[in-house]
Amino acid sequence: MTSEATSHAAAPDDAARPTRWGRVVAWALWDWATQPFNSVIVTFVFVALYLTSDAFLDPEIASLGEGHAAYDLALSQLAGGLGTGMTVAGILVAVLAPVLGQRADTSGRRKAWLALFTGLLVLCMLGLFFVQAAPPFFALGVGLIALGSVFGEIGGVNYNALISQVSSPRNVGRVSGLGWGFGYVGGIVALVIVVVADGADWWGMDTSNGMAYRVIAVGCAVWAVLFAWPVFRFVPEAPATGRPQVSLLGSYTRLWGDLVALWRESRTTVWFLGASAVYRDGLAGVFAFGAVIASVAYGFDATQVIMFGIAANLVAGLATMAAGLIDDWIGPRRLIIASLSGMVVAGLAVAFLHDAGDIVFWVAGLTLCLFVGPVQSASRSLLARVCPPGKQGEIFGLYATTGRAVSFLAPLMWTLAIALTGATIWGVLGLISVVALGLVLMLLVRIDAR
């Protein structure tokens, strides 16, 4: 794990190829287009404030109110149902992502696969309009959210693989940072629109039966259609690899052979997939439980949570775009290690300085966000630099799969820390322990990706 990697060198014409920044922007807009599914629907608004609310409880139980054991139990069951749906979604991504990425590589149709899964994601968001505020519609909401997550992640595999079509080895860090930055900024704008609409009382619209949240989901779908199309129009398709097409079952056999070859030829790339899976799960935990920490441990109300979400996305977006320049200068591995170290320090501050009040969460929490984006961007940049030519879709599929394989770590450590201490705030230590473990593993991965 400590040996130097054999980096896959770019062809001379790739290294000299001028970057067309219009194509880069067209590519990055896909992240801008689809980010509201994660930021608005999954993290801050639709799921957190609507789908897991008492609107989906039996009216008799809902009438009991907060603090009643039956009410609290019923709400926890909603959260558990959502967790079950997302677990199934994660399994599907883990099983399908590398094989579908491989098939897109082989056929030279990454954009076609990206278009398919983008369209399916849009349909899922449109379907959320039919999730009325009543218990029978809860399963529909969970199902659509879970399917949307699957389609979004597999679409993201093909999107990530297309980075080689718009960047060169000299600037892949900047390009990756721009893409992540666009995503964060897109999330900000979408959240601001939600805040403005809520502040205007939805301009007199009837918001009963969850109508405001259902309209938000439709708005996210329209947003995706409006901004995703440039990637299909202006980004060139990757050429087919020339490998013969095989059946779906045969794709798994080929995948195993490719894994064995990758292990023999570039073992540290495999180690990087494992190390990144650990720290990326810690990052996912920070996003998943950040709103809970703000509301439960620091007492933020719904408006404060959304405002923090806006600020967090702004900080992360700007930091990620700036970090792309640092990536190309010092290399992605050093940037990942420095950013993970910063996250550990900021996370410890959130936990141990809790008694100082809200200011701690605003400062230390936003500092956490300052480092999250650069880690994500540099990880994609590093993998893009070492991918074997013609196998980008497959390797980024494995990147998604390895992440899913350890996706239990952050929730487990979060739950264990709270169970041992009896206080939500110490769940932060559980999340940071996963980030710290990923940092240690990354220190052991000696990979030259510049």
C-alpha cells in the first residue's frame, strides 16, 4: 500500500490539446442542473421538512404532539422507512454502476447513458408532485427518492467519465473543481428561490396537502431540464474502446478480469478506491446529519437550517473552485490530505466547543464545508488522472461501488457515539472518526497522479 503507483500517462496529443472552456462550462452545468435533487429535495427541504414529518402519520398519532412516546416512535419509523429505501438504492448502485459504466465505455455512448439516467431522474422528481400529505403516499415518496438517487448516481458515473473529454492532464484539477463548484452554487440558487417563495407565502397559492413541497419537486425537475442540455449539445462523445460487446452477465465476468488486471498493474489505484470510500462515507455523513446537528444539538429552527444550508453551499462552492487551482499545482493527493486534516480539526471544534453557542456551529460548521468540496473535487481529479484509457466509465463505476460498500460506517459510528453518550452532539465524533480513518488510509496510499 506504500509503493508508488504506475500512473497511466496521457497520450501526447491529449497533453497538448487546448482546453475549450465553453465545453467545460457545458459539462459543469450538468452538476448545476442536478444538484437541487440532493440539496433541496433530499437534504434540506422535501425529505427533511415534509416526507419525514407528521403529515405522513396516522391523524390520531399526529394529534398527540411532540414529546409523546407514540408520536416520537412513529416519526422514527418514518425515518427508518426512508433509511430502508436508501439502503436498497445503495445496493442497486453498488451492483450496477461499474457494469453499466463499462458498457458505456465499450459502446462509446456515455452521453446516451447520461441522457437516459438524467431523464429518469427528472421523471422521479416530477413524480413527487403526486406525494400528497397522507400516510398512504409515504411509500411512493420513499420509492421515488430512492430511485432518483440510483438514477442520479449512475448518471454521475457517466458524467464523471466525460471529464476526460473536456480537460487535459494540466488542468483536470481546475475542471473538476469548477464542476463541483457549479453544483454547490446551483444548490444555493435553488435554496434561495425556495426561501423567497416561502417568504412571499407562495404568492397566495393554496399550500394545503403539501402543495408547496410538491411544487418544489416539480421546480427541481424543470431546473434539471433547463440546465442539463448543454452537456449533450457541446461536449464531444468519447470514442468506443473497440472491445466487443458482451451480455450483462458477461459484463460481470469482464469486470472481474479488469479488476485483476488493475490490481496487478496499478495496485495503489485499488488502494485509493478503498481509502476514498472510507473518507467519502465520512463526508456523506457530515451532509446527512448536518441538519440534525444544527436543529437538535444547536437548536436551529427550520429557517436557520435552510440559511445555514445556503451559506454552506456558498462556502463549499467557492472553496472548491479555488481548490482546483491548488490541485493542479501541488497534486490532488496532497490537497485531499490537507483538506481531510482541516475537517478533523473543525469537526472536533463543533463537538467540544458546543457550550459556546450558535457561533461555534456557524464558524466551525462552515469551516467543515470549506474542506468538503476540495476533497470531493480532488478525488475525482486524482482518479481521472490514473484511469486506464477507455475505462473511465468502469473505474468511476467502481468508485461509486466502493463508496456504497462501506456506506454503513458513518451511520454506524454516529449511532454508536450517541448510544454511548446519550447526547446528539457527540454523534459528531462518530462522523469525524470515519473521516480520520480515511485520512490515515490516504496517508498510506503513495500515488503519483500529477
